[in-house]
Amino acid sequence: MSYKLEISEKIMTFTINRPDIRNAINDEVMEGLEELISQAKASDIHLVVITAAGSQAFCSGGDLSVFHELKTEAQAYPMLRRMGDVLYGIKTLPVPVIGIINGAAVGGGCEIATACDYRLVQAHAKCGFIQGTLAITSGWGGGTYLFETLQHDRALRMLTEARVYSAEELKENGWATEVVRSEEDIHTFITSMQKVRPEVHMAYKSMAIRKWRETDLKGRVEAEIKRCSELWAEDAHHEAVDGFLNKGKKSE
């Protein structure tokens, strides 16, 4: 199974379980995330946690061995839109969502993490919006969410530099809520949240969701997805992905 979904003590935990390929997203993981959203809305839970198996990668984005088969805008758009809907669903869950970034989060993986309310980043993890190196933009809504999360110039710089940032850099620019070094650090953070009634957390989350609806967050995400699908179809993107995949084969 490419994912695990568990509930314990009112905490729902989703774990991407593809450590052998750096927890890249495929159709099965998408289905799991859709199940997470559905169950989180229907269950009596207080928190959602999203993390991944292993310690090397939180998520390397979309599985290029699968998604590189998508060549045209018409082929790419449904995949981008589906994950865009998934991340919007995560972003607007009525309870707090904590991303435990246990390893590298790049490309779409960084978008997933950005959709969370809190990001606990392991000290060794490196994260970044590297989509620009593949001649595309973020395409699941992550760019839009980054502008909601960071000061404008910091968000713009993180997107356009298209590089990975260290955990300390991410704490400095405000993307990382905390840099964690042990399971105890994570436990301490979650325990501190649990000292406040869940109804209070949900009330404040509803304020944020209300603002996002009033400012047409979903429409802004849709525009991001559409532009990415257009860039996806261009030769520059396909050539960049071919180069990346061939580089990977040579290093094996």
C-alpha cells in the first residue's frame, strides 16, 4: 500500500509510504489523500498529521516516471486539477493540519507541506519549490498558498530561486513553524496544542477559511493550475524532465 491512514487519540495521521522512490505521488497516494479529506470531515478528530515513511524524503512531488507520460495541456490538466482539489481540501479542513517534514520536500512535496497549517521540519530536511528547474510553475496550488503563508518578497524569492532551502533557512523565512530534532520535539509541539480546547482551534481555523473564501482562494488556485498545464505542454518542460530522468539513470 502506498499510504497509511490511522486514527489514534483523536489524531488522524496520513503517511505517504513509498520510501523506495522518495515518497513520490502516484494515483494510489492521491486516492489516499482524497480518503483522508473525506474521513477527516466525517470523523470526530482534533488534529490531522501528514508525514511520510523513512527519513530521506517527505515527498519528491509527482512520480515523473508516471506523469512524464502526460505530454499535452489536455493530458496534464486533469492530474494537476485533481491534486489541486486535494490540496484545497487539505487547506480547508476544519481542524488544524500539521505537516511533519521528515526529509526532503521538493516540487509538489513542498506544495503539500505548504497546504498544511503548521510545518515541523526535521533538522536534516531540505525543502524547495524547484519546479522552475523543470521549466514549469507550481501546479497544485502551492504557489498560491505560499503567498498566503509568507511575506510577499520571501514567497516570491522562494518560488523564483527554484532551489532547496535548509531547515534553518526555512525557519528564518517563516515557512517552517519549528525545526525539530527528535520525536520528543514533535510530541511537545502537539501536546502544547492539545492544552487548548479543540473547539477553539476549529473556531480560529474557520476564520482563516472564511477569509480564503472571501478572497477567492479556490479561483486563484485554479488560475495557477491552468498556467502550469500550459507550461507543462511546452518543449522546454519535456526536455528538462528528459534531462533529469537521464541524469538519474546515469547515477544508478
